[in-house]
Amino acid sequence: MKLNKLGESGIIKMIYQKPKDKNILVGIGDDAAVVKIGKKIGVITTDTLVEGDHFNLSYFTPEQVGMKAIEINVSDIVSMGGAPKYALVSLALRKEMDSRFIDGLYKGMRKAAEKYGVEIIGGNLTHANQIMIDIDLIGFVKKQNLSLRSDAKPGDFILVSGDLGASTAGLKLFLKRIKGHSYVKKKHLEPKAHPEKVQKFLQYINAMIDVSDGLASEVKHICEQSIVGATIYADNIPIRDETRKAAKAVNSDALDYALYGGEDFELVYTVSEKNLPKVRGYLIGEITKKKGIRICKNGKEKPLKKHGYDHFA
Amino acid sequence: MKLNKLGESGIIKMIYQKPKDKNILVGIGDDAAVVKIGKKIGVITTDTLVEGDHFNLSYFTPEQVGMKAIEINVSDIVSMGGAPKYALVSLALRKEMDSRFIDGLYKGMRKAAEKYGVEIIGGNLTHANQIMIDIDLIGFVKKQNLSLRSDAKPGDFILVSGDLGASTAGLKLFLKRIKGHSYVKKKHLEPKAHPEKVQKFLQYINAMIDVSDGLASEVKHICEQSIVGATIYADNIPIRDETRKAAKAVNSDALDYALYGGEDFELVYTVSEKNLPKVRGYLIGEITKKKGIRICKNGKEKPLKKHGYDHFA
């Protein structure tokens, strides 16, 4: 079967295998793998930026590409409840490129890394027709802070750490060469991880994930792995006026960008009713025993059918 | 400056930075990074296979691509004196590919991984125009076994764990569509890491590296990082008759393949005179106080000028 028929989740089902080593606490299928290393718990992730897909050098500076490469990986470690520490950088570059690209890229990567106390400790270098930047990020997590996709419980509230849809709005404006709209464009060019938004109450979070492929897709991941359902309150999803204006400029709906866009890198997390007063964030839904995901808009509830960005669909 | 003028070593010099965190024992510039994690010492590496450069699906099966991806990374951990444990797999695939490729690839990766007690614990999936398989491999090393590129000392002997040049010979035959020569072709299609060849005497090895870009290039890395020179005894380099015959079939010199070819994944290591009786391998040279690399052939010594495969040259 062709990969574009199978889709991302189909491919992941194909390659999934239950971990054998008892030190592997989380294997394939979450934002990061989790392994016991002596008395520590390591969190390990990898994420790739592909030229023309995740960045375009006609509107990204090399420094912005470097920052993005680090931020999206930091976000994966943060969404496990962990703190990042060491990065390896695997680069595939075109032979005829100018070395200023590497200068800018590393400047951006180091600038982002330093914010989080991360150091680049190694990597690999090869050539290709398309630029690819693959980062491996290793961090550590305290056991009580570990928050898996499979940790949501019926009755949990679903919260999101910040506004959604802006990055996709920015991308659409770049693609249609529309001027202005600096807020959404900056959100697309300089996405940020958000450890500061959750780190004071990590122990009260059940499940957590970051928004890389749209809210609908992330809630679906949590529901599938926790074997639960969810109701999303569309009217509660935080969307900035700047995002609504930008979406309107390309005749689109900002809510669609929030649900099915991506690359916002805000955190989506579930919290029990008891612990709700101990956390912050925008309450945008609840976890239900009843399977499936429903969206509630203007007081009407209907099943959510689309599920966000798929690299192969 | 264009990357093809700068070359691989020029690019690495550009991006090198001395580690700040005292737990980083080895940073950018060796086969793998080495970090203290509690009471353990972690060894972390990453290596990428790019379609058309590191493999070609007209003569590689997907299973062979998978095996190669794991073996070359295991080889990097082994050349630090370590043992591999956990792998992450970052895939960039073409959308129109058939899922049988992924089946074969994972079959090959798991087959190779199991030999070494390695488990695949995670990864990333994206699409691109050119297939790329990036593996991150994490292992552990005992302090007394750690063998860095910078650990060679004047007076050390240089040894190699097995025959060289066969993989390059195999590649040349594939490119010229010459039939037969199964030994060298298999060496190209199914390279292997060789922990078993050194593991009984790791504590007696000073510097170590694996042959990925040709013997000359690897000896140069050891010399540069250990601030020493070397003499290579060309007549002692182990080259199989099959490799000589294959080289002859394309009017080439097998010694050139051994020195400047690559992907043999045999280990090159230096050992003091005192410890020489405790190790095995082919003695192919010695480390000298005098800088530069000289090659001794038919009793004549001359400076080594070429330096093996460069991805950007």
C-alpha cells in the first residue's frame, strides 16, 4: 500500500513494537521515549525540519531555522514533563550552499539552546538535494512529573497553555505573499517551546502533548492512547484577534487553523477536577468515558471528523 | 564560502565549540559524544543514510538499507569502546512510496539491532523528495574502556581489525554494472560493526576510530586530535584477493580503495608497545612525534597527500 493511503498513524501502527527491556518506560508512540538510566530517568526525542516543508529560505533566515529546530524538540521534552539537556545535530546540506547558512543556523540553534541550558554535543554532516536538520534531544524527568499521552482519565479537564492557529495563519500569508500581519508571521517564523507555562504545576498534570499538528490531532492522540473520548468546547479555544484577521485575509476560518493547522507548540494537558485549582491555562474541553471526539460550538455538539496535518495524506 | 570549498573538516571547525557542562566528557568531533549520567557514562551518536549517496534501491534491498543504518551507528559506539543500547529512527520518506519499503527497512533494522541487544525506542516520520534514514544511538561505556581519537601516543602501534577496500570495490562494480564478485558486493551491501574483534582487550586500546571514510582519513583524524603524526606501512594493510581482483576489473588499485575509499567499518586502534602482546589485529603503522602522515611502500617513505572521502569536496 502507498504511504499516502496509509497516512502517518497507519505507518506508526506498522512499526510499533512493545518494548522488551524493562528499563524502557515509554517506547515508540509518544512525544519522546523514556528510559531508566541508573537512578535517573532519561527522555529522548528526535524531530526533523525539511526544507520546503517545515521551512522555506525565501522567508526564513538561517538563524530562524536554527531556533525552530531546537524549539520544536525542546517542546517534545517539555510535553513529557521533562527538562532538556544535550542535543545532537544531524545536517544534510546541499554542496553548493554558502557557509553563511551554517553560521546563521548554529547561531540560531545555540541562541535557543542556551535559553534552556541545552548544549550541542555532537552530530553528523552529509550532503543531499534538500536541506534537512534532524535534532536529537536528551533530557531528564522527575518521576512525579512524567506526563504521557496515555495518562488521561475520564472526568479530566483539557487545558491549553496559549493561543492557537497563529502559526498556520502566518504560513498562509507567506504562501499568498500578503504583507503585514507581523504577529502571526512571527509565530510561524519563531515558534517557541513553553516550559515556563507549566513547570510550576507539572505534578498535577495527567496527560500532556504539544500542538505540532493541530489541536484536534493532539486530542485524538491522547484519546487513542488513554482509551477515552473527549469533548472540545470550540468557543473556549484561545484564538487571538490578529489570527482571526489574518485568517479572514485569506478567506479562512481561524478555528480551522487552531484545530487542524499546527506548529503552535502550545501545550495541551489534562487535569483532574480536584487539581484544577492548582494549574493555569485555558480550559477547552473534557475527557469522557464515551469514545470518540465531539466538538461543541454555539451550544451544539457534533463528532469531530478531520484530524489535523498528516505528512503523508 | 561555498561548502564544497570548505569541505567536511572545514565545516566541523566552523561549528566546533568547547563543552561547558562538566558532565560532557567528549563533545563535537569524535565518533560519538560522551556524557556522565549519574554513575553511568553515556555514549551518543547519530548517523544518516541518504538515498543515492549511501544506498541505491536499484541494488540494495530495503532490509539491507535497514541493517546498514543500524550497523554504521553501532560501529560508532564500538569505536568509543562502548556498547549500544537504545535507537531512535528519524525517517524522511517519499509520499508515493510503497509501505513494503518500511516493512523491509524495519525488518533489517530490528535484525541488526537484536544482534547487539539494541532496541528501537522511538523516532520521527516526515516526507521529503529523497529518502533519509537518521539513526540516533545511545549506549554506555566503562571508564577504563573509553577510547578517544585524541588518545594516541607517540610510539603506539596502529592496528586494524580486518580487511579494507572491499566495500568501495563492491560499489564501483555496482556502478559499472559488472557481474560476479560476490564477496566485495556483499561487503558493500551488508557492512557490519565489529565489537567482537576488540571487546576482549578494550582496556589496552589507546585511540580508536572506525573506517567510514578510508584508512587515510581515519589516521588523519587520530593524528590531528592527538597532536601526533603517523607512518602507515602500505604493504601490511590487509586487502583480500577478492578485493584486488575486483579493483583490477575496473582498472583501479585496491590499495587506493583501502586508503581513500570507505564504509569498511573495521576498527583502527592504537596500542602501546608494552600492551601489543595483549591485543589482536593487523599491525599497519605507528604513531610518531613527528607531525604529518607518511606512507611506506616497497621500503620507500613518502608524505600522504590525499585524505579519503569528503561529503562536500
